[in-house]
Amino acid sequence: MTPTMTVNSSANANRTTSFEVIVNSTLPDTAAPERDLAQWHQSVGLARQACARIFRDGGRPADAIRAFGLEADVTDWSKAVTLIAETLCTPAMQRAA
């Protein structure tokens, strides 16, 4: 059985599989206006690809989050993709001399 989620909350809501949310680039993303838009879209694409591989291997969203070294209680693939993309967009801290 493939997990499903509701894309919108109206009475006539469309049901899509979690995998479709990961790979379907037409579904809305959480935009990060303070970041470079090109970098954001590339990060979302990379996060979707990583999550799709983890999903294919039977993993859960929490497994994807842990693979990127994050600590969060995530049960939704779209939230996992967004968190990973935000992490990829965040500049690394510079090391002190």
C-alpha cells in the first residue's frame, strides 16, 4: 500500500501518493524569498531526488532528515524536502582561525 496525502483541504481534495509529491515539480513549494531563487530551486530539486531514493528504498521522511544530519520529527515528505532544501541553501559557518 502506497501512503497518500491530501494536497488541498477542500471537500473535493485530490489524493496523491507521497512519492508523487516528492517527484512532481508542479506541486507548490515553500518559497524562500530572502534567498537566491535559482539556488532555492536547485536545492529543492536535489532534496526531492534524495528523498525519492530514500522512499524507493523503503525509508521514511525522518530517515531522509537524518541522512542530512538534521534533527526534526517529520512525518510528511513535502516537509522533509523543504527542510533539506533550506539546509542546502543555508551558508556554512566559517571556521574560526
